[in-house]
Amino acid sequence: MQQLKLAISGAQILFVAFGAMVLVPLLTGLNPALALLGAGIGTLLFQLLTKRKVPIFLGSSFAFIAPIIYSISEWGLPSTMFGLFAAGFMYFIFAALIRWRGLEAVHKLLPPVVIGPVIMVIGLSVAAAASQMAMGQSGGRQVIEYSNSLILAGFTFAVTVVVSVFGSKMMKLIPILIGVASGYILALAMGLVDTSPIASAPWFAIPHFETPEVNWQAALFMLPVAIAPAIEHIGGIMAIGNVTGKDYAKDPGLDKTLAGDGLGVCVAGLIGGPPVTTYGEVTGAVMITKNSNPKIMTWAAIFAICMAFFGKFNAFLASIPLPVMGGIMILLFGTIASLGLKTLIDAKVDLMQPKNLVIVSSVLTTGVGGMIIKFGTLSFAGVGLCSILAILLNWILPTAKDPAAPVE
């Protein structure tokens, strides 16, 4: 009976995480089944390294959406998989740094003035893609009729906003899921969904696995991208600790949790799924349900792995029209950018200080502008380029002295 209760709670956790988890592969062109498989295996590996002490679930990371889209177009999927595998090593670097010098060393290397604008770029760099999908466009051509696309995207957007603002506590945990479901139902009513692939799909299907291809350019491009989600991981561990009243930074330790997350990222990349990260939605569910038993995350992971082999379900995901996803993206990517802005505001970063102004301005311009810097066959662009630029500027530029400080 106890195991049944834990299994039901695990299914609920997967339901909460589900919308965001499959959204990333749908937006990037990756296989949703492999996203589910990567999330399930990643969570189990995380629990193995942390001795199943932390009640968190690892799902698809939004930070990698724009880099994955760019990398696939530049080097192809097999090379991108290798790049995503390499990104996991950034977590191991931070884990080693924390074990060696403590958490303060990470904060010194990556203060809010560095992290804030990088997170803003993660959201804004794919703003054009969101608008195109909302208009029913893909690859420069009109896939779905323009006026129908705007109706679908506008309706999906409106439902998601209403649920996010006026919904119950439980509904506010799954606004993306409710928004996509509502948009899909409207698309069905408008005759814009082709259901024949769902009918012909098998109930049980082994996902198609690509073979990674060693590409050091893709690896160097993806490594800095992992900085933002690695920092997000630390915040996620602190948040779940506040909810449960336990200090997970000490037991099992941030070095262990970071290493567990990094291992999950490596495995997800190798099998062709998006990198995984700690899910705030799950932390919210733990807070509402008051059930913080890590075993429920084990059940959620097992259910995610099982769903990866559910052929009809994956065919259903592939049938979701572009404008429905576009309506979600308009809100989602703006929300990510807003979180970057919140990082600057919460830390009271003074943009009147020349150093801070230079860092934020440079990062936003190069990131949103799509700047690429090439060294022979190596190239840096997007979030990776912005992260390196922000860290270098923060390290090189002097910090203005506080005029109110006493003179020695």
C-alpha cells in the first residue's frame, strides 16, 4: 500500500514536470521520447550519486534551446550530441571548485552582473523563432495559414497567461501543459491536426538513437552554455532545502548534487536528448503536497522511462501544430529573459557603475545580435560567447570604489 501511494505521488510529479520536459525537444527538433528517457535515467543517476537524499527531478533544460538549434544547423545532430555530452563536464568543474574552495569561489567567479545578462540572452536569442512559429512559419515558408496561426497562437498564449495568473495553486504548476492541451483541442476543432500518424503508430516503439560524432568545435561551443544551468542548479538545491527544512548543501553536499546533475547531462547528451536540470515546478509540487520523500522521484523517473517507449504518445506529440508551440514560446522565452532581469534587480546591481554597464550592455548586444567570433576552424557564438565575454570583463575591469567607504 505504501509503495502504491509513492507510485501515485511519482506519477503526479511526472505530470507536473511533463509539459516543460517535452517542450524542449519539440522546439529544438530532438526526439521527445529521448527527452523522457534522458530525464528518467538522469534522475536515477542523480539519486545514485546523492544516495537518494534530495527530492528533486531532473528534466529538460530551457537554457540549451537556442544553443541546440544553432549547433544542429551548424554541425548537425551527431556533433551536437557530443557537444551536449561535453557540457556536463562544466558541472564537474563547479563541483570540484566547490569541494576545493567552497561556494564563495563560484559566487566570486560568477556574480549576478555576469549571470543576469547571460540568462536574458538565453531567452531573447530565440525570440525571432518564437514569433515565426506563432505565425505558422518554419524554415522561411508558411506551413499553416497566417490568420489561423495567429488565432491558435493567441488562444494558447491567452490560456497559459490566465492559468499562470488566476489559476489555483495546482494549476499554476502546469500552465504550459494546460496551454498546449487547450491549443491542441482548438486546432483539432479547426481541422489543423493530422491524426493519421497517431493511428498508424505502434503502441510500443523503441526510440531511434543517433550515434554521437566527436566534434571539438561543438564541445567548446556548449561548455560555457552550461554555466547558467549549473548556477541554476545551486539555486534549485537551496530552494528545495528551504521547502523541506534540510541543508542539502551539507548533506549530501553541493559537490555531489552538481556531479549528479552533470552525469545526467552527459548521459542525456549521449542518447540524443536535451540536457537535464533541476525543475522548479517539482519543488513547487513538493511544497504544496508536503510530500518530500525522495522515493517519489524514483517512481517519476521510472514512469518517464516507460513513456519513452510509448509509440502512439510520441506520435501525438509530433502532431502538435507549430502555432500552438509558438504561443507558448512567446511567453516562455520572455519569462526566461525576465528571470535574468530579476537576478540583476534582486542583487541590486548598480548600472551607473561603468563596469556593470559595460558587462550588461556588451553581453546583451553580442548575444541578441547573433555575433560569432572565429579562430580558424573554432567559432564561438550565442550564450557560450556571452558567458566567456561576461566572465572576462568582470575579471579584467576594476570595480569602482564606494564613495561612502571610509578612507584608510
